[in-house]
Amino acid sequence: MGKPGAFLTLQRETHTARPVKERVRDFDPLYRELDDEGHRRQASRCMMCGVAFCQAGHAFGPARPSGCPLHNLIPEWNDLVWRGLWDEAAARLAITSPLPEFTSRVCPALCEAACNLGSLEDEPTAIHDTERAISDYEWAHGGPRRFEPAQPDAPRVGIVGSGPAGLAAAWELARRGARATVYERADRPGGLLMYGIPNMKLEKSVVERRVALMRELGIAFELGVDASDPHVADAIRAASDAVIIAAGAREARRLSVPGSDAAGVVLAVDYLEDATRALLDAATPSTTAAGKDVVIIGGGDTGNDCAGTAVRQGARSVRQLEIMPEPSRERTASNPWPQWPQVKKTDYGQQEAIALMGGEMRRWSTDTLRVETDGQGNVCGITVARVAWNDGRPERVPGTEETLPAQLVLVACGFTGPEADVLDALGVASTGADRCRRRPAMRNGGYACEPNDAADGPAMFACGDARTGSSLVVSAIADAMACADAVAKELCL
């Protein structure tokens, strides 16, 4: 259980962020990690609670789950780290988590929000840091445990999409003996891990390292393959005994106001992909914030990543708009522990933009009315108005219109679901309208897809954001592991 009584004498201690003035000059990792002794001290604070909410992964409220969706055996590997048994801790982590190098970098630490030590004084054990330390130790000492590549006559599974869900499903099914082939339309594997999350938050060498190991173990990657092309989809189906759709919820929600088709209005996901591709190729990005007034519409994680990227590219100003009201700084009575805390959060990109602007750069309860353009069709400003929330509905406040300068508008308003063309090409029925969370139609609420015709073909499955809608990396991985189990049973693996 760690060191008896350590939670009474040791305070929470975590990684530290590099100074803003230093980190905005590059796309290198944001944080400096604790040393091994620091990790051991934090692991010693674990109480091995009778009810370990940290590994529960259940929803106690309307927001995110409380505790780890993968049900990581957190008290057990905390104890092993405290005792200095790093190899044993890595083996324990591997039981539940196939890709800890990703979750330990980009997960918002649902486990820590549910830690019993956080219920009183916001001092949870530094679980997130300990997980990364275990994963980093494992990679520094030979990497994850290998398994035998699949036999030539093993069942064939095609996985469409190489994001967190696709990688997790491929890894688990290959481990169980299937011949796994991952199909990715981009030029590099990794999906949002590669192109949707900036390098300072998730180094691309970490993604490349995992993919290299997967290839070593016989998992094939076919790049530049677009499954929305019916001919390509037919070829994938013909080459597979089962197909998993792990293409994510890539259909972005767009602006629908006058002028939203102006040059300089860019989807956030496209902007982030372009920035990362330019960084990896040592090229100039096709869309840059350099010298521009940037307005980001959307207050979530993607908007925060856009803010950090824009500052690094040399933006003149960065503002972020959110239609929802400003969150409380502390939990309200309707948001008790162990629910996910619905409180105001200022993340790394927002911190950097605040430093650039010399003060708060976010606006809440703000609605976009129209995009202003110059004589050449380029965006030159964005007109907004304040809204008041009454009975859960926003009402525009008269007389609050104003126009903000903008030569680059980044739309980070979330996603509606998987791209319809992929589902149609693969012969999968769908539910919902095109702009209303369209998803694959599932059989019995599970992972097997309903076909949209009576044609023979391989068993079709879906997992991750393609099945559930936009979620967290850790949730997509957990969903993929459950899907892989369903596929393994279908193929008698």
C-alpha cells in the first residue's frame, strides 16, 4: 500500500512546466519530470483504499468518468514503485493498459480526480506522473514485452484508422494471434496521436517508437489508404476475415454564420495537422499564425492546443471564444467528489496566450454572429455578441455586438461523428443525421456493426470515437480493448 502514513507527512509533488518564455520558442516537451526518488515518494502516498475510486472508471455524474476507464491497477503498481520494483510495476501496468506512453502524456488524469486523497484538499497522489515513469522505465529497459508474430494461416483483421483505438485494437488482436493490418489515409501512422495533438504535448518520436515495435511484431501498416473510396473499401473487406472501423469522430463541426467560407477560416484539426506536418518535414506551414490576430472559436482541449501552436508560430494576438458561461473556480454543491470537477481550468496554451496578451484572452458567453471579410474575400475580423443563459438556453444581449480583429479564425467546435463516406463505403448502416452525431449502427449495443445491405463479407466492428462519438484517448483505448475481445471471440482466437 505504499509507505504507511506517508500521505500524512508528504505533500503532492508533480512534474513542473518549463517557463512560458522558454517553452514558446520551440515545440519541445512542455514539462520536466520528477526523478525516480520523487516518483517513489509520490507512490508511497497511496493508501490502497478499501474503495479505490482511482481505478473505477464509472460515471458518477453527467460529465467524464470518475477513475480510469482502463481500470488500471493503480494501488498495486504504486506499491511496487515505492518498493523500487519497476519491472514488476511495468508488468502490472501492462495487464490493463496497452499504450501507457500515450495515456500518461495526454490523459486529463481521471484517476487523480477520483483519488480519495483529492476528496478533501485537492492533494491526490501523482498517479499520472507515476504511470509515465513506469512506461518510460519500461521503454528505457527494452520496451514492452514482445509476443510471437501471427502464423501465416491466422485469421486476418483489417483495422481502419491508426489513432489510439486502432493501435490498441491492432496490438491486442496481434497479441492474441491474429494477422492485423492497419489502414491509414495519412502519410504517417498515429491518427490524432500524430497529427491532432501538438508535439510539445505528445512527442511524435513516442508514436513512431510504438509503431516501429508493432511492425517488428508483424503488424502491417498500409499508409495513404482512404477507406472512403468504395474500391479501396472493397479491397479491405476482401483481404479480411473481420474489419474494425476505428476511424475516429473526424467530421468536424463547422461555423454556420455569414462569411464562414472566407479565406483564413480554418478547422482546428486541419490547422494542427498542418503545423505538425511542417514541423516533422522541416517545412513552412501552409497556414501560419505568424504576425496575425488569431481568434479561436471553442474553449476545449483542441482550442487550447491551437492557442499554444499560434503563440509558437508568432501570432500578434490570440483570443478564445466560448459560448458557454465561465465555469466556477471551485466545485459547486451539484458537482461533488468523486464526480469529474467542473471547474475553470487554464491549460498550457491558454497560459501562453495570456502571457502574450498581458491578461485574460478568453471570453465566455460569447456567440459568433458573422465573419468579416476584406475586398479580396479574406477574413479581417469576427463580429460577436454576449449571451445570457436563462433556463439552459443562450439569449443574445442587445447592444453587446463588437468586432474583433482577426486574420486567422480557428474553428474548434468539436466533432459530430465519423465521416459518413467511410461508413457508406464499408457497407455499414448508420444512425443519426449527417450533422447530428452520425455513428455506425451497432448490434445489441455491442461492437458488431449492422450492415446496410445483404451482401456477404467479413464481420464488421467499430470502436473508439467512431462508435461512441468524440471522447478521450484513454476512453478510446478502453473501447478498443473491449472491441478486440469481441473480435477475438468471433474469430475463435
